[in-house]
Amino acid sequence: MKLSGNKNQCRTCDTYFNSNTAFDMHRTGKHGLNRRCRTPAEMLALGMFINIYGYWVSEPMRKKFYAKTDTV
């Protein structure tokens, strides 16, 4: 996969993430003590999922709809 922008790959588990937020969510534990990658089941339980491009994401993209108003 091509990595650009905030997309990244964990060098520990080789998993791809669509954002720094998703990457950070997949790590758990204290640095230097018990830091590790979450399992896919743990990430799903957090509400994360794999998008159509194969990247883990922290939440679905939400489309914002704005009402068109006429102001005079």
C-alpha cells in the first residue's frame, strides 16, 4: 500500500492505519512495561474497522449536509 499524509503502518504488527488517531488507538499498555498492539478483535470492540482500501480507521467518515438557505 502507498503511504501518504497521515496514513501509516505499524512496524510491530505490520497493520495499516488511515490516521494517526487510528494508529494510536491500536496501541495499549504503558511504555517500557507492557506496550503492545491490540488484536483485531480488540480494535473492533473499540469501534474501529477496516475501510474499503484496507486501512484500519478509528470511526466512519460522516458526511455533513448543510441546508441551502437564501438570505436577502
